[in-house]
Amino acid sequence: MRALCTKVFGLGLTLCVLATAAPAGAQTPPADAPSPAAGQAAPAKHPGDMATAKDLVKGCTARLTTDPSTGDPVLSGGRCKEYLIGFFTQQKDNLTPKPEERFCTNGVVSFGKVARTVIDFAEGHADLMEGLPDPLIMAAMHTAYPCTKQDPQ
């Protein structure tokens, strides 16, 4: 297990999510592969892709369990985790976030906690479910991890 850390929005905030190594034989996109723009889903490559927020929530729900010893949520890989890794990796490029796009975790947050946050937020926001996954993730993170006056501006 390793921590995937990225500066969020170039404001001196760092988001770290715990990640497990990719399974043997897993393919990663080439370094020069284009990334989707913020708020856009990656182009669909096969039926398992996350085209909508509903797809993301369904994929996260299917792979989310609870660690019996700690009670912490655990995300066991799959398309949900892949999408979340891509989402947070992309965020490091957003240097001028809108206020509604800012979130401050101020420490390590596991993919399990992020997935639980997104799933719980989605339950009360059906209006976001048919759209792209990124706005749902952004709204869930902004709500769950608001920035305070002590956070760097």
C-alpha cells in the first residue's frame, strides 16, 4: 500500500489517498495519453467505464467494504478506484479553483473514505446522478472537507 499525494489546487494543500499497487499485468495509460478536462469523464472504452455519476456510485458501492478491525471503509479496487485516482491526479492542475471547488482534507484520506463520502453525498443529490462523475465528487469533497480560515488561501 502506498499514499498517492497531490497538491490540491496549488494552494499548499495536499491530499493523500491510500493506494494499493496495481495488480500484476494491469495496464496503465501512456504518460502522453490525454487527460479529460475538469468536469468531463474520460472517453468510454468499454461498458464498465464511469460515464455518469450513477455509474461511479454503483461501482463504488459494489467495491466498498468495512475493515472489521477498525470500522474504516475500504475500497477494494475496480473502476471506481481507478476513476478516483484519475480525478485526484487531475486536480493538481487546477490552480485557480472556484470557491465551490475547494476542499481541504489536511491529511491522509483513504480511497475508502472518499468513496463513502461520495456515496453518502449522492443519496441526497439525485440531480447530480445523470451527469458526469466529477461534479458529484467535487461537491461531496467540498461538503465533507470544507476549508477553514486557517487553511492557506
